[in-house]
Amino acid sequence: MELDLLLWMIMLNFMGRAAAEPIQYSRAVDWLSRYGYLPPPDPRSSKLQTKEGIEQAIRVMQRFGGIQETGLIDSETLKLMSTPRCSLPDIVGGEDMRRRKRRRKRYALSGLKWHKTDLTWSIHSYPTASSVSRMEVNTLLTYALKAWSDAALLNFQQLQTDSSRSSAEGDIRVSFDSLLHNDGYPFDGPGGTLAHAFFPGMDEVSGDTHFDDHETWTYGGGGSTTDLFTVAVHEFGHALGLSHSSSDPSIMRPYYQGPVGDASQFKLELDDRLAIQQLYGARDNAQPRPDPPLFPSLPPPRPTKHSEPSFNERCQGGFDAVANIRGEVFFFRGSHFWRTKRDGSLVSLRPALITNFWMGLPTGTNKVDAVYERKSDSRIIFFIGSQYWVFKDTKAMSGYPRPLSDWKMRTQSGAVVDRVDAAFIWAHNGKTYLFSGGQFWRFEESQNGEQVIKEPDSNYPRANDLWAGMPTHIDDVITWGKGDAYFFKDNFYWVLENGGINQEYVSPKSTAIDWLQCPAPPPTSSPQIPGDPNKCACPFNRSSVSLRNNCLILIAVILIINGLISVND
């Protein structure tokens, strides 16, 4: 048994790495394109990126980020790519600009500037969940602009927004937005991209500065919070005409660097001072300038509580619900969720708050029982306790929630069902299945092209053990891939292929590794099947001697290829 376990763990580790590499590679190429290191794909010519071009782009990115230049997507490169940052590209312009950026390590100019030195600014929305008050936001943004006017011939005047005035009031317009916010550059929830600003010009959005409202904005706080002053100084640099800098130290480096200390005493580094002075001229301290507006004292730096689930919560499994929605898989746990795209990559390593995304669920929702998307009309159904909601996209439809009794589900003993454990539409027959307490019901929701809820099909409920090889009590089920059914329980999932419900043996796989970009655990103990501590998840314990021997040969070949053993061994 010990040898079987060793072989199983070697194969699991090898297959996990093999599956992860293409995903990491695809995500890295997308990242390089997004931030200007690779040209975007051309749908007209279907031109593919070359291996040499990608390697060179990685080298430029590593050089720009100040890490070892290897040309490989190594752990240090992946770590830098996952660091929260500004969402503007690092390389602005075409191929010629890209070549020049490889040689230059000083400050970078966008080629755009304001053709005046007296600029106005305004705030059009404030953070919705932050330890920083509105007055303190005004204070911090004022000092962030003052950092630039202390070095260059610039003067800033804040305009007070009013409902009777145009939303376009001011040269630099500040707002706190989330996800899609009508500028073509959506935010991605907590972590990832933090903010962005548009360069000076004559466009309607020129100078606009947007902060991701899903971040936990603080002043001087550490941990998982984001310092508003630090990010604001960086973004206002863009709004004044500066691109990202590879110089260290520089406030215009693209990656979040943490708090910079007392905002009232902050001074730009030499690289940033020279950059802004090249655009607007140097400030002579003897020159008169308007008195800054009076503000109350800045708050002392303080940490704030952060309720966001940790890395371990993402990787330990036990999700409340799993759903395939619009081709993405959503993993719900507590009051947050993660999203996995078709290519297997996560939208963000950090989760998003359920009630910030799904508008209409009760405030403080901290558990979702089951979710699925109806295929006939693309409505999304949420089950929470004894109620359910129907969503059109991300907004709840009027008239909801409704009682679960609408579904007329009763157990085999006749009791009314007051909670749904799992829900999905089986691609094998297009029908809806709801699970609760070890039983399941089947529904035909579509009737004459209209969505209706009627009684379950006859001869239901049935026991969950009809799905042979699956756990009898599950967290959720989805249809995925080529229409296969995926069953989730704890941190494992099982796949029933081709509509079959009685396969001879289905091996459990790791949800954390395969779906949520988590590392493989160290091979310290035998993996156990959830719900049964006496059964090993190792597939060899059901294999014949011949299969075992074939696997031994396969392992040997793998080890030889990887140079871990020699033929003479």
C-alpha cells in the first residue's frame, strides 16, 4: 500500500504541474498583452505570438520590474504579475516605442500634457466601504496633488460638485467605481488592478481618475488594505502626463508599494521631480502660490479590520455553492465568491463580496446554498434557506424572493423541503435537478417557450446514491466541458462523463489544484475520500496487477525524461 501511495502521489504531482503550466503560460501572455509588453492579437490576420517574441517580452517585463532577467515565466515573475498594481500599460505606443522603452530606465512621458498650469479637480463619488471619511478623502487627494505642485509650476483648485452642475466639471475628475463603469477599462474586484487615470488631452475622459471601489481604502494601514494617498499620487501623475517608470525609487512604478508615511511631509523622488518639471517647469520656492485650503489634521496611520477570506480559505475547499454561469465557474463561500474563466484562470486571486456583485440579495448575506443558470432564458436562480431569487444578469427581478414551496418538493416521507443543497441543469437531457438531504428532484421548467415552475417529474424524489460513485451528500453540481456532470464535495470533485450515472469507478480530483490555482500539498499522508476516512482516494487500490505494472513503467519513463534516474539505474 505504501508503494501504491508513493506512485499515486508522484503521478498526481506530475500531472498537476503539467496541467498548471499551460494555464500559467496563457495567463502570462494575456498579462503581457494587457500591460503593453506584447502587441494585442490581430483578429484580421490571426497572427500568433512567436516563442521568441514572448520570451523577449518577458525579459522586458522583468527588466522593467527590477527582477532577474531570465526570459522564463518563473516563480518570481508570476509573483510580480500577481502584485496589485495600476491598470494602465507599462509600455505605451507601438513597436518603436516598445524598443525605446527597453533601453531607457529613467522617467517616462506619455507625450501629452495640459497646456495650462492652473488646473481644477473635483470628486464625483466616494468609497462605499472604507475607514476613511469623506473629509479625509478630500484631505488625502489634496495632498496627493500638492506633491506634484510642490515640484512643478502647477496650481490646483478643487471644485465642489453639485447636482445642478455637469458631471464633467473640472480638468481632473475623481470617482470610486467598481467592475464595469463605462470607460472601457473595467475593474476586477479586490486585489489585481487598483486604479487608473487618463492622460491629458481633449477627450471627454482626459484627466479622469478612477479608484476601484472594491478595494479596502485606508490611510497608512497595512495588511490587506490599500493606502489611498500612495495610489492617488501615482494616478495623478498619469492625469498630468507621466507614464510608468522603471526607476526605483519612483512613485510612478506600476506596482503597489504600500504606504509612504505622513502625507503632509511627502516629497517626490528625484526621478519623479525631473519628469514633472520637464512637462511644466520647475517650481521656484520664491514664487508666490495660492494658500492651500485649510483642512483638519490628517488621521494617524491605523490598520483596519479586513474580512476578506485568506488564501487558505480559497484552497481548503468546502464551498457553499458552485455554479456555471455564462461560461464561468463561480465558487461561493461565506459572503464572498471566486470566478474561474474558460481557460482555467481566476479572474482574481482575491474573492469578491457577493452582495456587491449580485444586486438584490439581502445585505449581510453570508451563505448561498445553491445557484444555477437557466439555459432557456439565461435567468440565474439563487437558493438561500427557504427562499429563492431570480436574477436577470446581476440584478434581482421584481417580486423576489419567493418561498421555496413554489417548487412543491416533498421528501419520500412527505415532509416539505425547506432548503436546497445543490442545483444544476444536466446537459444529458436539459432538465433541472435540485438536491436536498440525500435526495433529488427533477423538473421540466420550460413549457411552450415560457418559464414556469410546476411539480417535480413523477417518481421523484429519488435517493442520491442513484449517481453511483458520487458522494451521497454533495456541496453542488455543475455541467461543464462537453456536457459532463461535475460533483463537488469538500475539496474534491468527481466527473460523470457522457451522461452516465453508473460508471464503474470515478476517481476524486482536487478542486483547489485544478480550479483555484492552489499549490499541490506535500505528499505526507494518504489522501482520503471525503466522508469516509477508511477509504483511500488512490486509484491503485482498485487496479489489477497488470495496470499497476503499466503505471510503474509510466512512472519510470517520466523520471527518465525529467533526468531524475538514468537508464542504468
